[in-house]
Amino acid sequence: MKICVMPGDGIGREIVAQAMRVLDKVAAKHGRACETTEALIGGCAIDATGVPLPADTVAKCKDSDAVLLGAVGGPKWDTIDPAIRPEKGLLGIRKELKLFANLRPATLFKQLTEACYLRPDIVARGLDVMVVRELTGGIYFGEPRFDGMQDGERFGFNTMVYREHEIRRIARVAFEAARKRSSRVCSVDKANVLDVSRVWREVVIDEHARNYEDIELSHMYVDNAAMQLVRDPSQFDVMVTGNLFGDILSDEAAAITGSIGMLPSASLGEANPGLFEPIHGSAPDIAGQDKANPLATILSVSMMLRHSFAMAEEADCIESAVEQALEQGYRTGDIMQPGCRLVGCTEMAEAVLANI
Ligand code: NAD
Ligand code: IPM
Ligand code: MN
């Protein structure tokens, strides 16, 4: 396994260091060789090179089988020229590697039922949602875009753009994912208002009719979807949506699993290496204090083993070690519950390591 590791900023360093210990142990246990190289992205790359995505980083990623990322950004770079913000590094590498499909599985570990913000009777119905977020299009990348002045006042806009081929390929990813799950896809849009969403809905319907009639397809407006997700998440299996809506809905889904510190993700394209990262950010408020929950990153390593290396056994091994650590009562602050043992980032990872 040739892996490019990019810790990034804030808690990124802490969580990636711990996730790498888990990877090393599971690789050793299963006799797998792992070659890693580290690269700069985000704020740390700006500090070292002046840009958030140095060419050397892109080259290292392209030369790897998979990429593991922590998080980018932080207050230090919030007032920098927007063209070279840390977040541009992340958007840039997603685009460079053509990672159009972002899988964000929100599952509630039964040990965290009490840490969930929803009523116990709602939680009892189960929570296992796969958010399939389009990652290289939509309003994040649409042109034209503008930030400036007009008629003597501040003026800005972005453009939400989707082309048929972009919608069709992400719909396919969602339908294929549903085939391995409960065969239900809910496509989320704002087709009652946005032209781009009407195109989105038509193409999803067409792709379904052509190739995926075995899947039960439904549609929901994004405002209702946000509401339904907290009212009764058990109604969802796979949710497929555009870049911005997927960003927002996946943070919401994460909170339902107990904490944003629990949700891993896989960003996949057709040929390039996949990129694996927790869905949360650099958490400046707790950075450098060994308080961050490393489980989303550790579970991202598990997704990497499953998706990029077809190592299902190794991936299962990590997931059950995480579950055991939770069962043994280890909790970082974000998922702390009465009667459990409050630990930091390092100790949580050590609890996982002990179960491998
Ligand atoms: P954030 O996800 O960093 O933090 C939101 C809240 O969740 C904070 O209270 C934080 O302490 C908590 N949190 C996040 N991860 C946690 C973890 N592993 N364990 C415990 N608590 C955790 O979002 P934000 O505050 O909106 O953004 C902070 C910075 O991160 C910004 O610069 C933003 O652009 C960036 N960001 C980066 C990514 C990424 O790299 N993929 C994602 C989101 C935000
Ligand atoms: C995420 C983040 C990023 C996004 C930012 C940091 C560019 O919020 O990975 O969810 O909006 O995609
Ligand atoms: Mn986000």
C-alpha cells in the first residue's frame, strides 16, 4: 500500500498521527506492507510554500494508491487572500484527483445511543444513512463567481452549475451503493426553485429508468430533507445530493450519530487514488490539547482499506476494534456520557489499538 498522508492543520496532526498507528498495527497483523509519504496541504502549506496546494503535494498524491487527510484551515488564515485560503487546497486536490463522489456513511454505534441528540424512541428505529455527495461540481466550482463592488456597495455571487454527465455519474454511484444496502435512494434537491435542480431531478429519474429500476427512488426538497433527517432518520438509506446540500446534510447526519468526530468519508473518482478524511474540520477550539476524537479518522482508514485496497478483513478489524473501545466505555469529550471514561485523542486511539 502506497499512501500519501496529509495531516493538514489544527487537530489534523493529532488525529492523523493516531490513525496511522492504527493502520500500522492492522497492516502488521495481516502481513501487509505499507509505504507512506507525507505532504503539505492547507494552512501549513501556505506557511511553508506560500500556496495551499503545492505542486509537489499533487504529484505525491497522484503517485500513491490512496490519500489520507486530516483537516485544513483555521483562524490564522481566515483573513488571507481568498484565492489562496487553506480550503482552496482541499478543493484543489479533490478536483485534481477528479474525486466526484464523496461517500459519508452516518451510522450510530449502539454504544452511543445515549450520546445521540434524538429521542430514544426515534433512535431505536435505527440510523444508517449513506450520504452520497457530489464533490467536484455545483456552486463550489461554478463560474462565473464574483466578490467585489457594484454601484458603490459590496457585491458577490456564485453559480450553481450541473451538467448531465456529472449528475448521471453521481446518481450511478448512489444506485450502486443502494444495491449493496437496502435498495432505496432519496435524491435531494431544490427543484421547486432552482433551474439547476430541475435538471438534476430529470437526469436522476432518467438514469433510474434506464439502469436501476430495481432501486426504489424518491425525491425530496432539501429543506424538508433537513427536517426529516432529525424527525425520523430511519426513513433514509442512501441520500444523493449536490456539493453544497451534501456538505450541510452530512454535518447534520453526523450530529445524529453522537458527534461530528465520528463520521468518516471516502472521496472517489474513476481512476485516480481515493482520498479518505473525516468530515469534520480542523476544530481550532480544541486543537493542540489532545482532546479531539480520532475515531472519524480511524474509520476513514477503514474505508480506505475497503475501497482502495479491497482489504475487507482488515477494514472489519478496525471497525470492530472501534466498537470494542466504545463498549469498554472509552469516550472523548464530544461523545462523553455519564459513567464512561473520559479520554483524550491519544488514549482513545490506544484503546482501539489494544483491540486489534
Ligand atoms: P469543525 O468541524 O472544525 O468544528 C466544529 C465543531 O466540532 C467544533 O466545536 C469542534 O471542536 C468540533 N469538532 C470537530 N471535529 C472534532 C473531533 N474530531 N473531535 C471533537 N470535536 C470535534 O468546523 P468549523 O469550526 O466550522 O471549521 C474550523 C476550520 O476547519 C475552518 O477553517 C474550516 O474551513 C475548516 N474545515 C475543514 C474541513 C476539512 O478539512 N475537510 C472541514 C470542515 C471545516
Ligand atoms: C468538508 C469541508 C469542506 C467542504 C471545506 C473545508 C472546503 O466543509 O469537507 O465538508 O465544504 O467541502
Ligand atoms: Mn463540511
